[in-house]
Amino acid sequence: AELLQAQGIASIRFDFNGHGQSEGRFQDMTVLNEIVDAKKVIEYVSALPYVSSIGIAGHSQGGVVAAMTAGELGGDKIKAVALLAPAAVLRDDAIRGSTMGATYDPFNPGEYVELFRGLKLGAEYIRTAFSMPIYETSAGYNGPAIIIHGTGDRVVPYTYGERFHQIWPTSKLQILDRADHGFSQQIEQVATSTAEFLSQALLQRE
């Protein structure tokens, strides 16, 4: 946020439903209702008098939400997209019956699946993830994009990031050697690359 502010770009960060300070239960969270959340934030930002163009960025599942939201709204509404280790693996995880270390019967997950720290993953999350058209929906976006992923990501293999680059041929792809899912050793590099990309795309700099 500070890097963007230095370039004259405002940013807004928010908690999805069931996360942090937002209302709702984590158990009721799905990727689809997070897309609804994202669209509401974009609608709010679009009405601000000083906003001329909008870019979105997301990490992990937030990257999937950003990509699908951009695909649904299109390049006229969204002028730039930054995906950091986008977790498109979530669909394959649901099909396999293994999400965030928890295993379950994908065809009969029960009311919820117990995750770490007492969190409960609702059955609706699994059902919707099972058949989610992540790349198909994301392909509706045709504007500037950057995808950053690490070869050391054990949560989401970097091939899932490469697939976004394939559906967005004009996008930039940065594969970081041995970087983990949270870019713990390359966080400054990732922040700088993301801010530079968004600045160029939103301010239309060469």
C-alpha cells in the first residue's frame, strides 16, 4: 500500500465475509460469495469522485477471486490484475477430498470439515469448488495482468499460475526460484514488482 501511495495510487483492503472484522461465519464462506464481496467493494470504489481506474490484486484464494471477478466484469471495468500464487488448485483439492490439510469424502463431506485453529469449512464451499469454472470465467478478462508464483510453493504448485498466463497471453509471468506460498524470503521483491506493474497499468506509463 505504501509503494502504491508513493505513486499517487490509493488502495483499499478489506476482510471477506467470515474473516477478520467482517460479519458472517467462516463456515458459510465460498469463493462465489467472496466474488460477490469483491464486486460490492468495486461498486463502492467506482462511486468515489477521485477514482479514475481500478486494479485488483489477490493472493492465494484471493487471487482466484480477483481473476474470476475480473473475468466477470471485463477490461472496461478492471484496468489491471495482479495474482500472487493464485490458488486455482482449490478445485482439484475439492475433487480429491483434501483441503488445507483436512481430508473428506468429496461426494458426502457432511455439514462441515474441521480445519486448523478450530475453523470449519462448510459443505457449500466444497460443493461449489468441485465444479468451479475458474479459468473459464477468468478468461473473460483481457486487460493488463501480472502473475507471480514460486517454484517452492508447496500449497499451490506454480503450474497453476502458469495456466493463468496461458489464458491471458499478454500477461506478465514471474516465476520466483524456490519462493514459498507466502513469498517469505522475497516479499519485498514481490511488493515492488506488483506496485510497479499496477502503477504502469493504472497510470498508463511506458
